[in-house]
Amino acid sequence: MLVAKLKAAPDVVEASVAGPGFINLRLADGIWRDVLATVLTTGTPYGDATIGKGEPINVEYVSANPTGPMHVGHARGAVVGDALARLLAKAGFAVTKEYYINDAGGQVDNVARALRMRYPPGPRAHHPMSNSRQLSSARKSNTAAIIWFRWPRPWPSATALNGPK
């Protein structure tokens, strides 16, 4: 049904089903030149839309894990997040972008929990972060609680970081 409607479009040379959920289209050669000319004539406003109607939307992206290695996926997340935010703005949404370089909340809490499991309070009660109130206070004041600990060797396992299941 959809393929038949597409075949009837003036700029569609061919339309065919290419398996479940896929349609192949071949467009007339002139359509590319016409669209390119329109884009160049219109300039930056080309593609502007009002579908978003100024609705506020927040796009949060790239929360690199401070307890793990950086990898190419972090760069991909930055590119995809920024592109998505720009497309939403082009569609008329009032976009707020939040690019997280680090997370001094949940991830640091996980590291602190893992370190407390490895080095439980007790004989080390004099340690500046042995009191959970101090740890919570440091986290709430955006102080990276991790600076108070010496990293154990070997690094905490994923199970230690995520806690028991």
C-alpha cells in the first residue's frame, strides 16, 4: 500500500519492498539539483520548523565515567548528543544542552562504596572519610570524595563498584 503511493509521487522513479520493514526508493536525477539549489538559496534557515512550538527540552549527553578509562564511545556520545540538540532546536524546540564532563555524584558514590568494602571502617576510624556523614557532605559540596582515598591495587572489580546483586 505504501509502495504504491510512493510510486505515484512525481519524483520517485522506482519503489520496491526490500524485506520486512524496508523500502527501496530511486529518485529522479533532477530532484537532487533542485533541492541543492533550494538549500543554497535559502541558506541557514533551510529546514527550520515549528513542530516544537518553543517547548523546552533538555538534552543531557556524555557522562564520562570518572572511574573507568576514556574511549571512543565518549567522543561518539558528544557528537550524537550535540547533533540531536541542534536538530531539535532546528525543529523549533527551546533546547538546553548539558554536556557532562564528569559525575561527582553516583559514580563517585560507587567508588566510595567499593573502597569502604575493601577498607572497612574500624582501626582506620581516624581516616578523614571514615564517617559516612563526612563522605555525604563531601559529595554534596561537589568535593570529589575520591581524593581522600588511596587507590587500591588491583582496581576494584565491577562487582565491587556496582555492589552485591
